[in-house]
Amino acid sequence: MSSNFATACRAYDPSIVIIGAGFAGVAMAHRLKKDGFTNFTILEKAADIGGVWRDNTYPGAACDVPSALYSLSYKPNPRWSRRYAEQPEILKYLQQLVESGGLAAHLRTQTEVVAMTFDDQLGRWGLAPM
């Protein structure tokens, strides 16, 4: 996000919703926090974070690319135990990202978004969580 855009958005102080607490949602939350945003919420339909790395617990579940590529560039994990990390280790890395980034306060689990509508008059989206 460009610094001019981030500055303009902070002045407006939008309410921001991130849907999903997998890699993309956690990375977006980190970026928002880095850019000075505080008015954001991560909605996750499951009871915990992790996306596919929470849900896929079958024997042998692992990444299919070198583990280093599963590290966020600004928060690398130089201590992967294997070249192709297994599911529990990747999930633990995601949990550490949430903890170290202070994101837990922004997280609402067991909240599924079932509909989104755009209000033309207000110029904003509305969500219908379940």
C-alpha cells in the first residue's frame, strides 16, 4: 500500500473487515497494523485461525514447496524443521504470527459471513455475519 494512500485512509478511519484467518487474512492484518490502522476486525468462521492448515490434518499433510516460501517476507522463519514443513509446524507458525503481531484482539472466531451488500447511498459494504 502506498504511503499516500495509507495516510489518506487513516484520516478517513474506515472500518475494515478481513474475511478469513488463513495466511492471506493474517498477512493483511499485519500490513494494516504496520500502516497504522487499528479499526479492523478479522472474521473467521471456524473456532481457530489457520485456514487450510487448520483443516487439513490427514497423515502426511505438508507444503508442496520449500518451507521458506511459507514464511512472510517481514517475519521469516529460519528454523523450519524440514525442507517441506508438515501441517502442524505451518499452523504453529501462523499462530505465532497472530500472537507476535498482537492480532488476537482483532480476531472474531466462529463468525461466518453469509452475505455482503453494497449501499450506494453510503458508498460502503455491509456484512451479514451468522
